[in-house]
Amino acid sequence: MRANEIKDLIIKGDAAGTAWGVEEMLAAGLAVDDIIQGILVSAMNVVGERFREGQIFVPEMLIAARAMKAGLKILEPLILQAGRKYLGKVVIGTVKGDLHDIGKNLVGTMLQGAGWDVVDLGVDVAPEKFLKAVKEQKPAAIGLSALLSTTMGSMKTVLGLLEQEGLRSQVKVLVGGAPVSEKYATEIGADGYAPDAGTAVHVFARYAS
Amino acid sequence: MNSKERLTRRLAGKPVDRAPNCNLIMAFAPLYIGKPQSQFYLDYKVLVESNLRVAKDFDLDILGAISDPFREVFDFGGKVEFPEDDIPLCSDNLLKSYEDLPKLQIFDPYRSTRMQDRIQGIELYKREAGSEYPIMGWVEAPFAEAVDLRGMNEIMLDVYDHPEKLHQLLEICLEAEIRSAVAQIKAGADLIGMGDAAASLLGPDLFGAFALPYEQRLIAAVHEAGALARLHICGNTTAILNLMKLSGADIIDVDWKVNFKLACETYRGYAAACGNFDPVAVVQQGTPARIREAVWKCLDAGDANTLIMAGCEIPLSTPHENLKAIAEALRDYPRY
Ligand code: B1M
């Protein structure tokens, strides 16, 4: 199987085919990093692009992400065995009072695919819980997602809490979700904003350790 | 001209004193009359009293029984929490596995808890203001209900992984929604609104397979029972506008992300478009001047039967002068 064929399987959302293809690539001697960057991440970039352009929709994006994860799963033991470093750790979650998680999950999967160690705190995450995760997990960055104009204020609370605890300089804070904008991110003092999951990967990449 | 006459005439494309104000009111209503949120969801008397006050004070033209998406989930046996002063929360999915599908009992709306409460709300509306206002019942559309029961992430994968099981679930949801809609019509609802926001995440093929056919059957049942149907799919529905017009709905809501002129053209001859300024940036955060501009822009784009609303629910913390500004813009529009 050729790299492009595996990419197509990911784009089509064929998890079993992707896993099989990745195994073949390994057997053929391709390096883990090349498989991740050249196939998995590259396929998800295409998926992200097609989603942005309205050629595919949420279900297609989710099955592609699942296929990508199936490929990643084959590589995981090798990643750990080789002592290969993650890009770093990120903690993500949907803010307090907010149950919307599809966008946040996609961001998480894309980051995982790009080589981050992702800790997902789930939905309705209280500011204190983000704080606790920062203290315990020591991530390079945290990603806050909000889909409601009534809950996006919680992002500011998280930032304030980090500041108050003297942790603000130790962790980058990224925000996203439909009602959030670049302008809002700047206003509340976040380090970055991404309008979609594909862009989030690029923005987080700035903070790789 | 009262609201009932206004809506009827406008839908028929006949002259009106002003276009009907069809905004969706939920969490805003209890806040407006100083009642805790939970009472609005659990007690039809609070829902009716608060909506009547809002309709009178802000010149709305429809009295709605819409409140939250979880009435049916509750009556199916799902766990829904009602925080004292917040919107209801359903964080645990009732149908975790399709193996449990046979256990899913379709509820009898008359013996249920929350749908029965809604039916009583319609009866009360009818007594209090039935000759003056059109009364709108509400149900989840079958696809949205399937999502409420099983979870959004799950259904988004089911469309590929378990299409047949999903159709079985959708049949159950359809039956429950038809019963709920017909009971509301018998109680006095003039129109039935149905929410299918989750369907906005599907592309045309999947929308055509899993959402549209069930909307069509629900709407046919609403018509047969003698009421009008209003389809509400918020989100960016540009890719499915052409299919939505085939739903049979008399009114189709249009969220702010869609080009309203395009929507009005697409629905011409099929349904009245209802939309479509941004509920957050324009209504909640905008100024009366910006609201007037947005309302007039919609009216300019529309036809003789076009209805006006923000793309979705009026946000809780909307300043009162902004909601007033919508009514004033409708009243002052110079080109009816
Ligand atoms: C950290 O860095 C980053 C970077 C990028 C990030 C990021 C983080 N997070 C997201 N991104 C970005 O990347 C993603 C992929 O590219 C993108 O993620 P998105 O999440 O934007 O996009 C997803 C891929 C797809 N989009 C979605 O998943 C949202 C779809 C819609 C239909 C939606 C859904 C599905 C739901 N809802 Co709700 N819902 C709506 C939405 C209307 C619509 N059609 O858009 C919206 C968001 N809901 C709304 C509302 C009001 C509500 N919802 C509610 C409930 C629900 C459901 C539970 C039924 C369900 C959520 C299920 C779930 N598991 O997520 C209620 C609130 C519940 C709660 N406490 O959270 C309720 C309050 C309704 C009620 N009265 O009960 C509206 C919000 C209005 C506002 N601006 O405040 C809404 C826009 C609908 C509307 N038109 O009014 C980007 O934003």
C-alpha cells in the first residue's frame, strides 16, 4: 500500500484499513515520525480543509478522526519504546456550564494526531478543575472550548485564577469555539485563538516543548 | 389587527400593518418576570404567564410552548436535572447501547410528566389569549430527539456504523413526536414548531437519509391534525436549504449564518422563510440602531410572506431596549 492510499483511507474514515496500512508501512521500514507527519497529520489536514470548505460535514470529520486514531494506536507502543517525545502535554476541556463537546473532541484528536499528549477534562469543567490540572499535569498549554455566549466568560475566570495562583506565565492558554473570536481572545488576555481544529494544531505548535 | 390575523394574512402574502415578530423566547421569559429558571421548565403556569408578559411588552406575535430540548427525554425515562436558576441539563444518555432499544417505551403524552405539562400550558394559553394570538406547540424533530436520547457524538458515528439501528430509533422518536404534536394540537395549538438543530451538522446526503424523511412524516401528521408546521434548524444550513424546503413545513426558520435572500428565494412557493439576524452579536450585544438596520435588511430581502426573528433563541441577558427595538423596527418599516 502506498502512503497516498493510506491517506485516502483516513479521509474516507476506514479505521481498519488505516490500521492495516500503517502496519504495512512499518513493515516496509518507514520511520514512525514519517508515518505520523507524512500520512496521519497530512490526511487530517486535508479533512480539516474539506470541512472548512463545506465539502464534508461533522460525521465525515469524526470517522476520519477515528481512522487516524486507529493508525496512531498501532504506532503508540513504538512511540513509547523509542523514547520518542511527545510535542508536550496539553490539557483541554469545555468550560463550566457548557456541554457542547464535538468541536473540543475534534481539536483533541487533531492535537493527538499531531503528536501531543492530550489530557481531556471533558465538559462542564469548572475553573478550579483547570487550575488543578495545570498544577498536577504541568502542561505546556491548555485549550478552553465554549459554544455558548453565556459560558465564554468562564475563560476569563480561568485566566484570572491562573494569574492569582502565580501560574499564568507557566502555561499558554488557547481558546476556541463558535462564539469566541480573535478579538475576544485578546481582550481576555489569552495567548491564542483558533477558529477550527486544523488551525488549532498550528497555533498549539508554537508552544511545543 | 391582532397577532392571529397578522400571522394568517402574512403567511397568505396579504397586506399587514407590520410583519409578525416571531422570535423564540425561552430562558429570557422567567428572568423577565423575576421567576427562577427551574419553574419555567417545570410549571406550565410560569411558562404561560411569563410568555404572555413578554409577548405583550415586546409585541411578539406567537405564544410558544418551547422551553428546552429535554421534555421528551424526561418522559422516555431519561435523567434531566433542573438547577434552580439555570437551564435544564441532561448529561447522561438514556440509550447507551442499541441493545436497550426494545426497552425504550413510547410515552403516552397524556400520562407523561413534562409533555403533559406542555399540553396544559397550551390549554391555558388557549383560555387566556387564544382568540388574539397564534399558539405554538413544540416538539423535537425525530433526528434531534435521537441525539437527545443517545448523544451527539454517538449519533454522528451511527449514521455510518449503525444506519439500520438508527432508523429503528428514529421510528420510535417519530411516533413519540407525532403523539406529542397531535395532543398539543387537540389542546389548541395552531401551529407546531419542531427543532432539528443537530441535523444542521449533516451534509445533504445524510440529511436526506436520516432527518428529512422523518421531518416530512411528522409534518404530514401535524397537517392532518389541522395545524401548521414550523421547522427550526439553527446553524449554517446553506448546504441543505434545498432539501429543507421539501419538508412540507409552512414556516422554515433561517439562522443568521445563512444568506437570507437566498433562503427566501429557495423557499418561495414552498414555505415562508423566518429569520434571520444574529441573536448574540445583534440582539444581545448590539444597539437599537444596529437592530433596526438588521431587521430592515431582512425585510428588504424577503417576500410578502416573510417572517422575522433572530436566528435562534433570544439570549437570556438581552437588554430590554434591544428586544423593544425589534418591535419598533417592524412597526416603522416603510416598505410593506
Ligand atoms: C482550545 O482551542 C480551541 C480551538 C478551536 C475550537 C475549540 C477550542 N473548540 C471548538 N473549536 C473550533 O473547532 C471546531 C472544529 O473545527 C469547531 O467547533 P464547533 O463546536 O463550533 O463545531 C462543531 C464541530 C459542530 N457544532 C456543534 O457541535 C454545535 C451544534 C449545535 C446544533 C448544538 C448542539 C449539537 C447541542 N446543543 Co446547543 N448547539 C448549538 C449548535 C448550533 C449549530 N448548528 O451550530 C448552539 C451552540 N447551542 C446553543 C444553545 C443556546 C444551547 N445548546 C444546548 C444544548 C445542545 C445539545 C446538548 C442538544 C447539543 C450538544 C451535544 C454535544 N455533545 O456537543 C443548550 C445548552 C446546554 C449546555 N449547558 O451546554 C442550549 C442553551 C439550548 C437550550 N436552551 O437548552 C446556541 C448557542 C448560542 C450562543 N451563541 O450562545 C447554538 C449556536 C444554537 C443556536 N443557534 O442558538 C470550532 O468552533
